Amino acid sequence: MTDWLTKSLRAFGALAMVAACCAAAAQVPLDGFFPLVGIGLTDEFIFDDLLGQNPVPATGVSGNLLGAGGTPFYDLALLDTGAGLSLVTDAAFDRFGLGEPGQGGGSDGYRGTETVPIGGATGTLTADINDPLGLYASGLQDRTGAGAALAMNNAALQGQTNTSTLTFPPDSELPNVVGLPFASQYATRIRNDQPQVFQLEGKTIRTPAIDFLPLGSGGGDIIRKAPLSLNPGAAFTTPPGYFQNILNIVDGIPVHENPQLPTGMAGGIASGGLFLDMFASNDGLTLGSQSDPIGFFFDTGASVTVLSEASAAAIGFDVVTDTPEFTISIIGSGGEIGDVPGFYLDQITLPALGGAIVANNVPVVVLDVTDVSDPGNIVPGILGTNLLAGRNVVIDPNPSIGAGGESAGVYISDPVTTLYEWSTASASAPWSDGSSWAKPSTPTYLSKTMLEPTGAGSQVAVVAGDQQAWETFIEGGNAGQTMTVHLTSGSKLTTFSGLTVNEGGVLQLDNGVVDAQYVDVRGGRLTGEGAIKTGSGPIGGQVETLAGTIAPGLGVGTLSIEGRLSLGEEAIVEIELAGTQAGSEHDQIVVMGPTALSGEIEVSLVGVYEPTVGDTFELITHENRGGEFTTINLPTGYVWDLDYNSEAVVLEVMGLGLTGDFNNDGAVDAADYTVWRDGLGVTFDDTDYVLWKSNYGATLTSPAVSVPEPSTLLLMAFLGLSVSRVRG
């Protein structure tokens, strides 16, 4: 099974990444869309029949919907054409009541006794095989209720009865998955022109509308068709059945109980895949060509595009010797792996009848992924949904068996989004006012909003109430002007896709909320007090800072992040201290998810506050952490301890330092003069020179505290750690 991909960018250099990202933003985002559907399970299966191992197509629910305690339950699932099986989470198993006695004709419900290992890019896990049941799905435009619980229109559900699924172990981070055994039986229409954005159990769901149509339906009003290869073809010509447990005959147990292998294993669809032709170019090198394209795995469960190591090397990216332009973290069947290298590829072309799809400056990651259609080998690459972002798509895997209908293909529309550019000349103007935009109307979920100064001065777009966009880009002007998007108290800006803050751009929260699939700070500034919510339902998102600044509070305050926080090598976190109380007296970042730390932290004292020995400050709280800050800039005159524990990054005052020791090396000497001179007018002023001169020659005679354990970084004056300049 191919894993779904979440991103964790780290910049290799601010200018290179900002330039690349700005160009890429207009065409191919790093992260694509996640096609989510609503699912229901029923008690429909073939009882104790040696010939009854294949699924039975069904339109509209005819059996009894399952749910804990007999109450029908519906859940979300990722439609993943790269998954050879369909799976439910351990939590969903319980909420569907699959283990309740009496369900499925046995005392253990639909719980089977057999297991199977499944693998992907991140490794393997062992999943439980469930007894057969009915699996139904439809697009979330067919929901009849959300909020506290999902409800679906039963008449709109398409399904397969007599289907054996898998259940993930409890510690898996994967969502429910509707895989290829289901998707191979329908033409799937993905309508990004009908974005679905709603709340479910406290999380924001973002997905295109999805319809399941008969195989061979073709693209409807979409004429552009990219030929689709079904590999191996034989796997798509027979129904995706499950393996019954023949040993049950000896034990007097019905053969449908405790399947030996789940649906997809009989008939071979679990070892099949969808492939699209492509060719690419980069710095004069080519991968494939118009006359000799290369088949890439087509996976709706991958939001980014992937090259194998060999494909990357052929086009000029050597993961052994080249510094990546970004890295990405992958969550999959075997857990999470980080620092997967990424690069920007000049061009990818998808040959198609009716006009090729040509994408420029495409973000790709480099990773070897097993080719399930050719065991023992790897796929040359994966085409992710980021290449199709903002377009309608029909995936029709119709096998050529003489049954008529269109041949297998992926139908791809022109972009369905509209560009909205900030156009007002006013220094400050409302986001909601149509006259603020070149399009004289307020942006919608189909609007790609681009905000940059229109004149010689800096500008502010004021967000009040609930506003929306497909995605948002904030960028400063060429002459140094800033462009600020300011969210007022109680306001909310929701995007279907992401929000990017480029160089000169400022995202400022004044007790407002940003709700986006992801937030990228790429040379810009994220500041203020409020909340940032990321992800789409069961699939988490993140706030990533490549080369910019995160500064919680307008003054002192708290910035909360729902999702992952990733800081690159060029990231800066600014913290102000005016007391020991988090939020009201000192800045704090509250992360409801993991953090990946790097870059620089700059702590400053504000007002008349003078810390005393023993004062502690929780600067960042998190669920778990990886990495540490590479540069640490703390107020002079104190001995500090910066501790990275399992739940927080904590700063503590351990003692008093030396006045004039600007580089914190335990001595006031000529090296401190150099630091003062380099920081004059930015970090230091003439008063600091007087302090240095009056204390010249002073040293710390003994350490204030003992040497720290390896997990703790203690910033004492005699450790010789350098102090970076404060960046403006």
C-alpha cells in the first residue's frame, strides 16, 4: 500500500527557497488535495458458500447499517488508488460495532482470527482480517448531517457487499482507507469545482465532491484524456475477492468466517496499480520523452509527487551528494520517517489526448517505493494529487475485456479556480469588500487569493467575520513594502488548500483563527495571538517555517497551533519575556501535535522586567519533539538553561552573568567589542559600549551550575557559545 504523505519542509537557503516557492505557488503546490468519502458498513455477506468469495456490487443500502449498540454509524475514509486493500482504524472498528456479539453471525462479530502484514514507503504493520460485510461509500456532498456526527444519504451510497476489510492496530496514524478493490470497480469523478468544507467532531474537513460512476463512463464534459495503464492487466479483469478459510470445514465453522486473506488478494488487485505516462526535464537533462514516456504510479493517496532515487539521479538530483531544497516527513503503514529529500523539477509533462498537462517548477521528493505490480522492484515515481490541484478529474480504470465503454484513462479538466489579486490602493482595506480585489467580488472557496502591495507603501488587508479562499499567498513588494493580512478579534479565514507567507508578507492574528490545510512561512512573518488549525479531518496538517519568523503575541501572548510545527534551518522564533506567567506575561507557542525544531530562537526582555534566579518560562508546549534550535540568542547578564523535555521547551534563569559579555563566553574582551560593533543599531547601542568598556577584563571565576546532561543545553557564559545578531 502506498502511504499518504504529509510535509515537513526545511529550507537549505532562504533566497533559493523563497524564489522557488513563489514561482511554484502559481502552478504546482507542494501539497495536493485529499479525496475523502463517507462510508457505511452493512451486514450483507454471502453465508457459507464455497463460491461466494467475490464482492457483489450494490447501489443504495439494502442491508442493515452497522454501528455500536445498533445505531448506524458513518465515518470518513481516504479514497486511495494506491492502496491494494480497504482498511478501517481500530477506533472505527469499535464505533461500527464490528466486535459486538451477534454481528456477522458469530459471537465475535466481524472480528476474524487471521492477520496479514501490509507495507508501504515507511515499513510494515500487522493488520487484522475482518469477516466479510457490506462496504458503501459516496462523496461528502451527499452528507445529510455533520458537526457532532456524520450522516449520509443512503440512496447515494455505492457499495460492495461480501467484502473483507482489514483493521489497523491501535497505534497506527493512518485513516480509514477505501482502496483499489473498491476504486477499480467504478469510474471516480473528483470535482474540485465543488469543494466541501465543513466541521466534523471539532475538525475541519476539506475534500472535493466525489461521485462513483459505472466503469467506461468516460470523462463526461472533460475532453482531455491521459491514457491509464492497468498493471498487471489481468488483475483488473476479475473481481477482487477474498480467500475463504477452507479449514473451517473441518471445524464445522462457516467458510466465510475468519478469512485467510482480505478482499483484493483473490484475483490479484492487491498487487495491481494504476500508471500514467509522463516525461520530465531539468537543467538540460530529461527523464523519458514524448516518444518514450515513463509510467509513473498514479496514487490519489499521495498528496506530493515522488521520484525514485534512480529517476532523480537521471534528471540531476543526487541524494547522496546534493543538498536538498527541502525535506519532507512521511507518515505511513510503518510509522513516520523524516528528512526525505525534496527538489524543484523544471517541468513535468503528462501526455494526453486533447492537450498535454505541462507543469513547471514542480516540487518532488525522492524516495524508493515498492512496485506492487512488479514485486522485487521499485516504481520510477508516483504522480501525486498536487499535479492535479484545482482541476476536475475522472479516473476510469475500465479494463479492455470487450465489454464496451471508454478505454482506461484519467480525464483532466482545465483549472476550475479563479485568481483574485489584491488591487486597492488604500493603506488598509477590508478583505470582504469586493472593491479591494481585481475581481469585484468577495473571494470564495474557488478563489486563489494573491496579496501584495499595489503601490509604494505597505498595506493591510483586514479580515473580519468569516472569510474564505481556495488558497492564499501573502508577499511584500520589491521596494521593501510589507503586505499584512490582519485577522481581527473573532474573525476566521478558512482556505480549502494552504496559506503561504512569502518574504515581506505578514500574517497577523489579533485573537482570530486561520483554518487551512497547511500554513507555510517562507521568508515572511507569522505573528499575533490566536489559533491556527491545520489538516483535513483525520489527516493532520502543519505550520512550517522555511526562512521566516514566528513571533507569538501582539506584545505578549499565546499562539496555538493545531497540527505539526516544523522549523527549518533558516527559521526564527521570537519570544518576549515580561514575567513568568505564560500568555499574559511571556510569549508562548502551544502546539497540539509534534514539533520539529531547528533554526534560531531569540528571547528578549520587555518593559522593566528583571528575571530572578529560579524563574522558569514554558516557551513551546507540544505532544512530542524532534530536533533542537541550532542558534540560541538569549538576554545578556544572566546564566540560562534551555531544557527540551518531553512536553515543552523550558527556559530557566540559573544565575547572573557578566555585563558586557556579549558573546556569553565568560569573559569581557575584544571579542565582545566585535559582537557589539556588528550589532550596533540593531541589537546594541552606545550605552552597551560604555558597559563593555567599564567591565573590560572581567571573567566568571566559577560556573553557576553543573554541566548539563546531553538532553539539556545550558547556556552558561563560560561555554563559549556564539550569539547571533537579532534580525530585523
